[in-house]
Amino acid sequence: GGSGIGLAYARCCLRAGSSVVLSDGNADLVGKACKELEAERLGEAEEGSRAERLLGVVTDVREEAEMQKLRGECMKKFGRVDLVFSNAGVIGEPDKGVQTTSEKSWRLVLDTNVMGLIHAIHTFIPPMQEQGGECHFVTTASGAGIYSQHRTTMGPYVASKHCAVVVTQ
């Protein structure tokens, strides 16, 4: 949420008048993104000021306890969760092949892109179903999750995004 697609989702939701919890594993990005969104005065004519409708939370999606903490912060601030965008993702070592990518890089990519999604599903979907009302869980998987790229690099990323598509379906 501190950059890229997550930040764009946050911007759109604020513009529409929704309350937003923006989460990222990088504290600097969370702070910068929240300041940027506050300065844009998005949806200010709607109910509540941006300070009341925006919360930044540093979260390592690789850890289920961190996701539980994130959900707790959402509930404490807003009382319910109606929309989750699960789009945390890292590429790893994009210029290396499957055999030359380090185990450390494989683990970073799979733990972030796959386990992060699974932690989000476990943490958010059951309570959203129980609370009633219209709720949505959206996964961002990338085109790499639909087709295999015809190149010898980015194996961990492509594998993780294929997994994200299958898990979400």
C-alpha cells in the first residue's frame, strides 16, 4: 500500500469517500504515502476528514501475527472491514534464473507473494463473512500469474503469481 497499485487503490477509495487502512512492510513508505494522501485532500467533502478516514500500519505480510495486528488496528479504528486489496508483492532477483536465484530470494518472494496472501485470506475473510453486509477481497496477481513468461529469469516471481491466481480462485 505504500506505493504502486496499493497506493492507487487507497487514493481511489479515499476519493470515493471510503475510510482506508494503508499497510506496507516499509515504515518510510507508509509515512510518505499517508502524508501524500493527506495533502491531496481526497474526498474531503465526504463524511469525516482525511485524518479520521486514513490509517497507516506497518505490516510484514510474511507473518500471520502481523496480519492479525493489522486487522485489529482496522477494527479498532473503523469497527469493520468491507474491502481488502491483497497486493503485497516482491520480485526478488529478476535477472537470475531458477537455478541461480538464491534460496534467500526464493523464500522472500514465496513468503511475501504466497504466504502473505494466505495470511490475508485467513485473517480477513472469515470475519468479513461473519459481519454481514457486502464485502470484497481482491487479489492482485500480475499477468505473470496467468501466463508463463518466455524468459529464463524471474522464476520465483512467476511461480508465486501463478500460485496467487490458483489460491484466489
